[in-house]
Amino acid sequence: MARLSSIPVVFAAASILLSVAARACPALIDGVAADRLEALSRGVNADGWIADPRSAPPRRLLLELRKAGLTHIRLPVPADFIMPRFATQADIDARLKTVDSALKTLLGLGYVVSIDLHSGRYFNALHKDDPQGAMTEMKSAWRELARIIQRYPSDRVFAELLNEPEVDAAQWQGEARELAGFIRQMLPQTTLITGPVNWQRADSLPGFTPLDDPNVVYAIHFYDPMVFTHQAHWDPNEPLHDVIGLPYPARADDPRVQQLREQLTALNRPKALAMVDRAIPDRGIDKWLEPAAAWQRQYSRPIIINEFGVLKAGAPRDSRLRWLAGVTAYARQQCWGWTHWEMSQGFGLADAVTGKADQGVLRALLGTR
């Protein structure tokens, strides 16, 4: 682990990686209240909580993160668990009860919460094969979720239509419009969150037209370059499984990069080697995210990066901190919110040994020394 005394170097390096000079926040249309955007400015995903209540983050960790300055929890709700086609009513009711309990806990700690309908394997297959059937299931899920959200202040709980829709852009454009209108009838004051297809990448946002509803925040996800953020991938059949120790930014003359290339060559891993080579030289965080910034300049809608992170298993710690610091520095520069993926698992900001927040990661995210 890096010593705390090395952290300022991380921030200095992160600032160098951002080639765009700091500037004033972009002008936005009237729609999402400023206090809601501020509440969405610093957050973390609490993945796994609804899937298995036993994996709920410890209250002491939630409190620690709140005291550190985090304001937002994104709460993924697995679609497969609350849709009648894939779950019994008893199972759906149990998941919804967990959602309600989580909201009570999180709002009691002072967080705002975005409820994320998180697509899964069964729903994704249905979404591709039977769009009408998928819309029926999405409406059913949101009808149930809205009943819970209605119990809480509309400025504290927000509704994210669907995580990473796996259909083509034209299909999702129409579906997002229809689904947002359906949810709006039940939640007239609630801020909605939505984003584009193709893993909600920044370069997919230009293909998504903003909804007519002004009370919407647009969400992108950021994991570029993936050969860095997903190195030591958990799937042994994935080429990135064999990439370990790749620094950020990657340079051809870096001895660590040269050693990794030699290892991948010796292991006969041409796909992994090609992915490493494509990441040299790195484009820079600002270049990766510029398509979303350009979209915002065109449409004047608010943006949040509500997923980003680096797998801990293989990335050098100093590089991971540098990348995280660079992402949130860019977000602050653009006046975007951010929500780290995730809290306690492979990308988590919690220390695996102590269960407490990793102070180096927190400093990187918050831009403090």
C-alpha cells in the first residue's frame, strides 16, 4: 500500500493528466434543482445490498463515508428479482421490503439515494427478444418501486430508469421516453436519471436525445482504458485476466509495461497483449469524456458519472489512486456529480482487512490531501 505521504504526488499527477483548463460550470436549463445536483455530487454504489441483505454495508462504514463528505448512495435493485416474469410475488415483496429498509437507513444517515433498476441476465435476454414484454416488466417493477419512493421526500430519493440497457440506441430512445412518462405519473416531483446504450459510455451519449422532461439527470459510466480498470479480471476466460500490474498512464518506455508485455508474449496471450498495446499512449481522461462534455454544451442538461472504478486485484495502487483522482477532478471541473463503483467488493473503496474506508481512495476521490 502507498504511504499517505505519497498521496499529494497522486493529485499532482492527476492534475497534469487533465489537459483542459478549469472553467466555470456550464449553463443548464431549469429543471433539476441546484440542491439536488449538489446532493448527487459525491457518491458511491451500494451494490449487492438488495440482492442479499446480508451483504448490506456496515452502518459504521456508511457513517464514516457520510462524515468524510459523501452525499449520495446509488442503490442497484436487480431487475430479475422484482419482475413478475422472473420472480414470485413473495420474493418480490421481500426485495421491496429490503429496498424500503435500506432507504430508511440511508436517509437517516443524511444521504440522498438513487434507486437504480439494474438490468440482469434474464431481463436483458427478454429486452432483446421481446421489447413489448420487457416494457411490461419495467413498468411493473417501477409501479412497485414508486409505491416505496412515494413514502419519502421527492428531493431525497431519485429514480434511475434502467442501468446499461443492452438494446440498440433507437429502441432505447423510445423506451426511455415512454418509461419516464410512466414513472412521472406516479412520481411527479422526483428527479429521474437515465443514460445511453453501449454500457452508458461517454461516446454513446451524443446518440441519445434528451427527454422532454426537464427534471432529469443524464448518467454515463466510465472505465477507460478497460485494460487498466479491469486488469486481473475475475473470469479466467477473459483476456484481461492475465493483465496484472499495468500502470496508469501506460507508457511504452515504462519498465513495468515492458515486463508485462514480455510476460504476455511468453504466455502466448495475443489478445491481452493487443489490448495493452492499444492503451499506449493513453488518450487522457479529458479526451475519453469529451463526447459527454460536448453533448452537455449542446443540450445544457446535467450529467453524472454514476459508475467508475478500478479492480483492486491487479492494478498498482498508486496508479489506481491516480486514475480515481483524475476522474473526480474532471467531474468537478465540469460540475458533474460522481458515484464510485462500488463500496466493499472487487472495486470497493473499503479496506478488505479493516472494513473501514480506504483513506487513500477517499483522498483521491475527494481531491483532498
